Amino acid sequence: MKRVLSGIQPTSDSFHLGNYLGAVKQWVELQDGHDAFYCIVDLHALTVETDPALLRKRTLASAAQLLALGISPDKSTLFVQSQVPQHNQLGWIMECLTGFGEASRMTQFKDKSSKSGADSSRVALFTYPMLQAADILLYQAHYVPVGEDQRQHIELTRDLAGRFNSRYGQTFQLPEAYILKTAAKINDIQEPTAKMSKSSGAVAGVIEIMDSPDANLKKIKSAVTDAGREVTFDAVEKPGISNLLTIHCALSGRTIAELENEFAGKGYGDFKAAVAEVVVEYLRPIRTRALELLEDEKHLLDILHQGSAKARTVAEATLADTYKNLGVVL
Ligand code: ATP
Ligand code: LTN
């Protein structure tokens, strides 16, 4: 069976629709027929200032949401990054392989560091992609299901794996990004040319899984639309309507052409009401299930501890090979 690995940061109380449609929906589908490892990357979340109580709460909330969205501990290994110390150990080796210029070209670093200025950004924000490479390579993953914004980090991971293999002997599987064209990027519904984001979007533009059905209904009904009146897909001229069409299709399974037909001659208002209905009904049972899971913290911790124990066995074997090939005395 091919290996799959992906990660998500516990940086907010709720995942948003972009996280689900861009990434987690594929995680759920890939559980069948693959050996899947899914990691809550709490160490990556520390690259920005965090409050200890919030980090704990959000790590558990992330686990509850992943389970509610369909990740099954019987089918895949769900674990917490900090519970597998080999991530830091291989992360250092990856830093030793990466050029300063190469790391400086990472667009996520450039975007995030430009917000507070490079001087006040943490060093770990700069080395973040090398820890991510370690996350992936420890498990010898073939596929990495992520949204479009992560493509460059997966390319770097492939480069580092290839570099290590050619210098020190075959050690790592070269991973491939697994990115679906249809929902690879969901945009902010108030600012539809920017990606929907946990940390940088204003709340009104971000559809959160843990938001109440009422709140999401209101948000979608006040989504920004475009000039004109026709519901048609045109990412350049009509970014607002196109984003809503993408969301509707991804959740309802209908095609853009079907929706364009159905709403021909009707206004944006009717269309937004339909999108709101689809989103709210899709998310309602997921939120309820996540809230139920959060009531039993011990059960959640048991699942994570079991996952982390299984992850450690795989990670230990890869790290031992890496050290041996590097000439480290064992
Ligand atoms: P932050 O804003 O804090 O960087 P984020 O919202 O981008 O967070 P991550 O934890 O970095 O979320 O990403 C988890 C997964 O969700 C990644 O695979 C990422 O590619 C995907 N993702 C995030 N935002 C979107 C989006 N707007 N559309 C599609 N996929 C997305
Ligand atoms: N950098 C990713 C989160 C992440 C990840 C990973 C994704 C950390 N480690 C390993 C895939 C595989 C992000 O910001 N979305």
C-alpha cells in the first residue's frame, strides 16, 4: 500500500472550509487503499506567539474536528507531532542540507514574515519548511495531500530527499504533492482574491466549521459579489461568484454548468441563499459530532497517544537509517 502523510497546524479554534476542501476532504478519501498518517503539527504552530492554554485547547479541537470530518483511527494513524521527537531530530538534518538562498525563496516565509517584518519574525518561521520536510520523509510518504499554497514546500522536500539520497545512499522515498484541481484554493468570501486563512483573514470572510449554523448563514448571505447579475464562472472578472460556485460544487457534488443553468435569470441573492443552505446543512452534523467528541477528553487523548506510538515506530526506523548513512556512530 502506498503511504500518505499530511499535517495541519492547531492555530485556531476552528478549521475553515479551505482547510477542509483543499486538504482534509482528500485525507478522508485517501484513508481507503492507502497507509495514511495524519499529524497535528503543534511544533509548527509555535513559529508564531502562542498562549499555552490555547495551544492545548486547539490541539484537542483539531483532533475532534478531524475525527468529525471522517478521519477514522481504525483506518489511519492520527497523531501529534511533538509526541514523536524524531521530527525535530530529522528536522536538524534537513536544515543541514538546505541552502540559505533556497530557504529564502519560500513564499510562505516571505508572506508571513513581511507582515511583522523579517527582523521580528522567528528563526523557526524560516526553518519551518525543513521541519515539514522531516514530517514527510520520516514516513517514506508517496503522497502528500495539501492545498495549492503548499506545493513549493513539497517541491523543496523532494529536492532535499533527492540530495540526501545521492550524497549518502538511498534513504528516502521522493514524495509527490496530491492536489485536486477543483478545490485546491478556496478564497475569502469578503476578499475573494485572497485565500481563506485561519490567521490572516477577517472573521467575516472565513467560513468556520465550528461556527454556529446561524453565523455561517449570515456570513454567506453577506458574501461579496461582483459587478453584473449573472451567476457564471469567471475567476478573473467574477472572483466572488466563482469562489461561491467552487464551494457549492465541492460540497453538493454538482457541476458548475448545472448551477449556471439553474440560476440563469435569477439574481445573486437567490444564489447566495442556495450556497448558504448547502454549506450550513453540510457542516451541521460535523460541528455537532466535534462538540460531542470534545466532551470526552480522555477518549481523544487515548486516540492521539495510540497514533503517536504507532508513528514513533516508523519514525525511529527511518531516523536510524538516516544516522547510519550519515556516518553517525550508533
Ligand atoms: P494559516 O492561515 O494559519 O497559515 P491555514 O488556514 O493556511 O493556516 P494550515 O494549517 O496552514 O491552514 O493548512 C492546512 C491545510 O489546508 C494545508 O494543506 C493547506 O494547503 C490547506 N489550506 C489552507 N487554506 C486553504 C484554502 N484557502 N484553500 C485550500 N486549501 C487551503
Ligand atoms: N506547512 C503546512 C502544514 C504542514 C504539513 C506538514 C503539510 C506541516 N507539516 C507535512 C503536509 C505535510 C501548512 O502550513 N499548511
